[in-house]
Amino acid sequence: MNREYHKWFSAALQRDMELLIFGHSGRAVLFFPTRTARFYDYENWGIIEAMSQQINNGEIQVFCVDSIDAESFYNANIHPQSRISRHLQYEQYLLQEVIPLIYSKNSGNYLETAGCSMGAYHAINLALKYPLLFKKAVGISGRYDLTENPGDFKDLLDGFRDDSVYYNMPRQYIANLDDEVLLNAIRNVEIILAIGENDPFLYSNKDLSQLLWNKAIPNQLYIWASNAHRPHYWRKMVPLYL
């Protein structure tokens, strides 16, 4: 299996950023890590190995990016406005630095986003905001409104609300989206949501799926037995949906 390590100083984030590439060709997958996790965790958890046949056959090429969640949504030491601002800098890093790298390494025209847990939020949010860039978006065990507090999970913005927050919470902005150009672009993205029946984010997935259908946006929702919010479940789920 082709494996490449990349590191550079990000102009958008003003810090070094790292990522791993697995595979040599096929559908390019921008793969986001879980909550505050690292770019190498999917490899360490055996999730890359679970996709080895697809990767070695040239069906997919996986780009495992790093997370800065500890500097943004999970940084309780800064004001919530600064948290969302840091997230938007991360978005620019993806758009201006990572995606151009993907294009330079992958000769195809098929780009998809994917992620597990917090990574699912990043994957789905980015694809819904920039649907012309992506053919597919996969969210596994995801949470799609970080301002809610399901179960033991807190509101990551501590009650702070502004336009930047609103336009980065899919369950908020999809409900009111009426731009037909943008809606039509989203309708061309294959959207897959997968969640465990006992996962505290189950309602978030069901609600987002219904909100998408309300806007005539096709999507697939798969509900697994148990909580299904652990790497040993993701090793089964990821090869099915990516």
C-alpha cells in the first residue's frame, strides 16, 4: 500500500500541519479524524487496514488530515467567538492547502468527504457548504449541531450564537436554505449518514436526514445496533460506506 507523510507550515493556521495519504489512485477521500484525534489514528485503529483491498485495488485514495478541535470547539480557555473563528481558519486550510494537494496527488475528478464522530461533523458541514467541490459525503456516528447538548455532551459554544455559528451547524442552516442554485448542487452530492441506535447523536442524524428530504435532497440513513461509536464498529462501517 502506498503511504505518504506530508507536513508543512499552514498559512491559514500559522502552525505546522501533518497528514497521511494511503493509496495511489481512485476516488479521493478527505478523511477527518474523531474528536480531538490525530491524522494517524485511523491507521493505528486498523480502519485503514479495513479498507486495504479498496485502497490497493486503486478504488480509493485516502487523505487523513489532522484535527485542530482542541484549538477551536474544544478550547474552553477562549471565547466561543474565537472558537468558531479558529474553526473557519481550519476550513481555509482545507480549501486553500489540502484540497490543492489532493488535486496534485490524484488525477481523477471525484472528491468525497468522510469522518467518524466529530470528523463526521466536519465532513458533512464542509460538503454542504461547498457542494460543487464534492461528489459524496459520509458521516459516521456524527453530531450535526454542536450548540445542542445531547446526553453527556455539552454545547460547544456555551450559549454563544452569531452568523458564523449558524452557518456552520448543518441542522440549523439546512432548515432555512432556499437558494435553489445551492440546493441543486447539494442534491448532486451522495450523502450517507450512519449511526448506532443507542448513540446519543441518533436524533441529530434522523433530524438532519429529514431536513434534507424536506429540501428534496436525497440521502441515506443507516442505523446500526448498539451504540456503534467505537473503532471496532468503524472498521466495519467505513469500508461499507466510503
